[in-house]
Amino acid sequence: IPPGALAPAGPLSPAAAGMIAPGGRRVDPQELIQGLMKAFGARGFDLNMEQASAIAGNMRVESRLNTGQINPSSGAFGLMQWLGSRKTGLEAFAAVTKRSPTDLMVQLEWAALEATGAEGGNFASALNRNLTLPQMTSEFQRLVERGGAEGARPVPTRQMFASKFFQTGIGGGITS
């Protein structure tokens, strides 16, 4: 994917632009898909391209794929815009592993850990292999991201990015 090809058209509002934590960086979509498969695979999940793309499509809308994205009004953080106990869990996981919470693999490993804990049922329902890619993307937003009024950007945008990531992943040689 060429740089900027998946950037939204027009300027972002200050709330949408957010703030970036020190150490945060914009992640390449193929690196993200590969990282998701690695992190979830290490936890026993056989994530396929559709599932990884559904997660990545949501992450693109939530954070513009920047690991240090901070929502200035809510304080939500990272690729999945974690809040509350989920954000605290990410920060604790980063501290225990002696890495930064802005580290890509810390965030992906934390997401995989969430999928084995209290969030497990939500992840399983959202990433059910009987669902289509658009359905998985929508369900991931509804069950896992649970975006509020500001965070629940249109599901079609999430689905569009998921579809682009899926097509790029297959074309880029990424396999399940």
C-alpha cells in the first residue's frame, strides 16, 4: 500500500487527530497483519486473513494505525483505543514485559491476551469464521471495540479498510 493511500480525505478535527504519545508510530498495514497473526498464534489462535483484516480495519479507524494515538477527550490509547481497566491492563503488561505500551507487539500481544480472558467471548463471537469479512468487522466494533458516540465511526469505513487490508494481504503474500 503506498504511503498515504489509506489516509482519510480532508483535514481532521482536533478530536479526530488526537495526540501521539512519545514512542508511538504509524504502522504499515502488512506489518500489522503479520503481527496480529504472530501474537494471536502465540496464544493458540489460528487467525486467518479475514479475521486479522477485520481487527486491522477497526484499528485503522480507531487510531489511524498509530501505536501512540491518544484521544484528547477520553484518554483512550493505542491501536484499539483502550480505556479504563483494559488500558490499565495494557500498561501493566508493558511494564511486566519491560517494554513500552506504544510498542506494536506489546499492543498486539495484549489484544491476544484479552482474547483469552474476560474479553474472550466477545472476540470469539466477533471473529466467528462463519461470518463474512464485513460481518466480522462490524461485530468486532460492536463487541470488542464498543466505541461510544465519538468512537463509533461508521461501520462501512471500518469494513472498507478491512477489505483493503485483506486484498493487500493476499496480494502481498501474507497467508493464514
